[in-house]
Amino acid sequence: MTINIGHLDRIIRFALGIGILSLYFVLPGNERFFAFIGLIPLATAFMRWCPLYTLLGLRT
């Protein structure tokens, strides 16, 4: 896995992931599981690698 996420992209993904995860405390009971989608941008921010960027040939 080659690093394909830049510094600014990493910060944006981290903030977006935290924001989506925080919806867990706001959404009603059955819809709370949607907040766990925030783990995807957090994981890619920590790994500094995005599989979609690899498929599209992008690097930031």
C-alpha cells in the first residue's frame, strides 16, 4: 500500500469521520448504526491510503 492521501486530505477525512461518528448521540435508536459509517474516513485517514484513490489513480 502506497501512501496516496496528502496532509490536508487527511485532516478533512479525520474531521469528517469524527463528525459522522458524533451523530450516534443525536440520531434516534434504530438509525444510530448509520453513524458507524464515520469509521471509513477515520480508517483511511490513519492508514494514509484510500482504496478508491488507488482504483482511480489519484494521489493528493
